[in-house]
Amino acid sequence: MNQLVLSVPRISCGRCVAAITEEVGLVAGVRAVEVDLATRTVRVDGDADRGAVVAAIAEAGHQVARPRRGDGPMDTALDTVIVGGGQAGLVLGRRLRRAGVPFAILDAHARVGDAWRQRWDSLTLFTPRRFSALPGLPFAGDPDGYPGKDEVADYLAVYAAHFDLPVRLGCRVTSVRPGPAGGFTVDTSTETLHAQRVVVAAGAFHTPRVPEAAGRLAPDVTQLHSSAYRNPEQLPGPVVAVVGGGNTGVQIAAELADHDRRVVLAAPVLGPVLPQRWLGRDIFWWFSRLGTMRLSADSRLGGRIAAQNPIIGTDVAGLLRRVDRVGRVMDAEGDSLLLADGGRRRVDAVVWATGFRPHYPWLEVPVLDPSGAPVQRAGVTDWPGLYFLGLPWQRTRGSAVLGWVGRDAEVLADQLAAERRLAAPARPAPAVAV
């Protein structure tokens, strides 16, 4: 049996002691908990994972003092490696901490939340703050207001710090392959790790999908994929085409129209339009009450919603009065887009809101289909120990949505913890004197 002593500098009253004692006592492997008000320390006896104890203290509303840099090397042998430090990776990390599973989160960015910071300047979620929080930490601010992309990024950074999650930043994964003695070898830009399990939580928005016609536009036509769009100032000239009619395409088209651009919206099909609010309630309040976010893609209704890709919160009728809507772009020539109906539109710039394709060049395990997409069911692949989290419709409508990904993470964390328990060697029974 081991003893763990943690400094918790803001313990100040009996209520703090009771809350910490209760939360830490629930952690697997904890035999005894002693909270010392005089020294502001928490002493834990047992075989519990340190990270799980730290997370439990955070659940009680307190933070453990961080060890100084250089106090010891980071682990290179882990039970679980999570690739991706966005919302899916962070919420899974919190659950693994609670279950006592040793893990690390690897993220190539310099800061937690940078994937959100790099999106277009005016991006605002269409989910209110009350439906955008991850488990265990409310979103600050008006719960019925809508956070911007930088606010989401900052929230994720606070979440990682609040639960003391082991995010290794600037750590780009270059290879995940089967290990020589089982498990996986994970090569990164900074180190090589060994793990029994790997969870790919890197999202679905990897490599921009741009049609071949883009290469036949004249060099003086400015082109951006929607992932590189930040604001209208990037696009010279009065005529801008937005190709693609999903939520991203119509939102960017609306912003450009607001800035007096002559917008050509190439959207042969638009999904059903849903208002942001209905009968005095946000649409996601109704989704939550009706169970829409829990619909499976395998269900009849879930399949229909997945196929239709509803547009939420944009006044599409008003937008179509301000833009030149055209059909499918078939090709390009010089400064013009060539359309399926035989027409053409001259443009000064194009935003390709044409989605993404999956791209896992570092994943050296045979779990991808010919298009490069993972072959999985509810995040589980046929290769033992390899999982995915945070993919659209992985299990339900909410699988890739900020406020609902925690449900998938909970299921996966329970499975990983159960696998670890099954793999652990049995403890010998205590000797009994006779």
C-alpha cells in the first residue's frame, strides 16, 4: 500500500475537508483519506492513481499545487494514449482520471483550444452555453447566450487546467503502430511512448476537400477553403463565390453579404432550415427534451437527419434575397465558375465550403477503409485496443457536438477501465493464520 501527499493551498474550512474527503474516498484504490487543515495537505493511503485523486479534488472545488518543472520525467509507458486535446480528448481524460487509468493526451498545438482559435473570426456557436459545457465544469457567462470561438477555446484551456489533465502540447503524433510486445508504439515529435490502448480523438476535420476545378481558375482569383477563411478582408474584389450549402457555407455567405460583397452561393441543395428559437425556447432545448441528440444513426429518424444536414439559426430566406444562388459547380475556366445548367459566373474570389476528407497518415494499423475513414462501430475498431472518439454520428447525433460528446466518452472510459481491470494480475489472497 502506497501513501500520496498532495498540497491543496486553498483548503480553509471544515466544509472543504468534508467535500474533499467524500470525493477522494470514491476513487478506485483509495483506502483512507486524511485532510489536514493546518498544513493544507491531503494524505491518501492505497493504490489509487495520482491523477484520479487530483481529479477528485478538483470535483470538490479545489486545485492541487502543481509540481515544479524538473521534479521528474514524464511517463513513456502508459495504459492509454489519447491522440487529440480537443473537447473529446479532454472529457475522456477526465473520465479516465476518475477511473484511475494512467494516460496522456497528445496535442500538436501550442495551447489547449488552438483548433478553435484558428477558425473564422466571427464564428459563434448555435448551441447556448448551457448546452456547450463539458461534464464537471459549467460554461461561464449567460447560460442562454451563445459563445464565440475564442470563448470556447479559453473554456477548453480552463477545463484542462481545472482537472489537471496531462496534456502534452506541441506533441505531434507521427506514427501509431502495433508494439513489439503487444499494445502500441506511439512516435511523436518529442518522444516515443508505449501504450496498451490508443484512442484517436483528433476530430473529423482533417484535410480540406477541394474539387479539381479549383486548379483551373486563373491565378489572380483568390481561393480559400473555409478552414482558412477568417474574415471578408482576406478576399479582394467585389464578387465572391461561396461553394457549399451547409451551415458553414451559408454563415460565411451571410457575413460576406453583410460586408457588401456580391455573393454567388453555389448550393444546389440546402438542408432543412431550423430556427434558433421556437416557442420561446432555443432549438437545442427542444432537442434535449425530445431526445434528438441521443438518436442513433442506425435509427430511421437519425438516418434521415444525418442525410439532410439541417441548417440551424441562419435566416436562409433572407440570405437568398441578397445573394445569387446557383446550382452545382462542374468546372472552372479563367476567372469563371462553370455550372451544371450550362451557365457561368465570373468571380474575384472563391471560398470552398466543401468539407473535409479523413486523413490519418500516421496510423499504421489496418483499420481504415479505401477512402481513409476509420472502420469502427460506436468508436470500437476490430484491432484490439484501438478506439475512436468524437466522430460525427459515431454513436448518436451528439457524438461530435461540444455539449454531448461527454456521453460517448463516459461509455468508452468505462470500457477502457474494465479492460485494464481484466488485464491486471490477480492479487494473492491474504494469508490466514490457523
